[in-house]
Amino acid sequence: MTRFVSSPLALAAALSLSLTACGGDDKESGSTPAASTPAPSVTSPTLSGTPGEPVTRTAAELTKALLALSDLPSGFSQEKDEPDDNSKPFSSPSSRCKTLVKYLNATKAPGSKASVSRSFSGSQEGPYIDFGLDSMGTAEAVADLRDTYADAVKSCTKVSLKTEGESSTSMKVEKIAAPQFGTGPFAFRLTGTSGPKRGLEYTAAVTGVNDVIISVGVLAGQGTELDVATETAVTKAQQVLKAGA
């Protein structure tokens, strides 16, 4: 995994890089068997502030609110941060998929003021879990981007994914029930239906905490990781990030 670690939201950046890693990366992981899901380790406070006022956040501030290895169960390891290679692995001939393809190929959330992310793996077989925080300035900007992303998912049923050294994989796109954490969450699934990554599944959730958009992605999971990972990410962000005054 590379791009998602060095740049934030772009859920699919996590997917493209995780798929590459899953398809033959030989990097080592911890020998301790991984827990199937991360578990919440913090409690959620009540935040105060006036909604809609612009908030300026630094990457350092966001980093404090981002999940760290210590927040996850034993057995997980943090993936190495590598530079973006400027590739655009996703494509589609359909005009209805133009926006989704743009977002999937992005290296940060459109309009993001500051971004941070981390990626973790349970083992070489997965699960791979990616977390990203993007400061959008206002809660309204978070809602606008989240809604646009959700509409893009709804409008597009299939995209193609090209991984280095392999032919393209056709990926089915579908909206799924979102983990109910944060503000206005939505979630979707990408599933390989034909090609070298046939059968591989990636699930992602996008939600908001005040002026920050949170993204969580799970590759090669068992079907239960997304809810717990999203809850854990939102809970820590709520604890650390104060609403704009």
C-alpha cells in the first residue's frame, strides 16, 4: 500500500494499493494472529461549537485524532508510507461513472484543507484497514462532499481497475448499509467480478465529525470489520477534535 498512506481520503486509493499489495507483495507482517476487527478504546464526549463556522486545522492536529497502532488489537501492523506514483488505476467508459472514477483516482479529498491517513494489516492475507481524516473547513463542506460521493456511487454500477503487470479487473459497485457513526454516513462495496482480482472485496465508509470527513476502508475482511473500525475511528476523532468555536 502506498498512495493512501501518503495522502488521505480517496477511499479507492486505498483499494488500488491494497489490491496491489494483496496480489503479490512480499512485505512481512507480525507473526501474532490478527484479531478480526479493531475494538473501540475511547468514549465519545459531547462536542460544542457553532455549526457552519470555518475551522482551520493542521495536519498535526488531525494526526492526533487518527487511529494509531496502539488503538488496534494485537496482531496488526502499520503499513509503510510510500510516495504517490500519480497513477490512475480506475476507469470507466460510462459518463455516469465520471465523478466516481475521479474520486477513486484522487489522492486527497477534493477541497481538503489538511489530510492525514494510516493503513494497517492483520496479515499478508488481510484484513487491510485504512483510515483517513480530511479537514474540509466546515460541516457543510463535509456534507456536500459526502453527498456527492454517495450520488456518484449510486450512479455507477461498474468500474475497471488496472493493477501493475496485470490485466484489468471489472469491479462491481454497490451501496451497502452504512455503519451508523458520525454524521450522515454512507458506505459502498467494490467486488471483483472478472479479471485477475475476481472475488476480491473492498468495503468503505465515509462519515463526518464536524468539519472533518472520515474515511474507513477494509480489504480482504471477514464482513464485520467495517462497523467496528468506523466506530473506533469516529469515537477517537470526536474525543480529540473540538468543534469550531
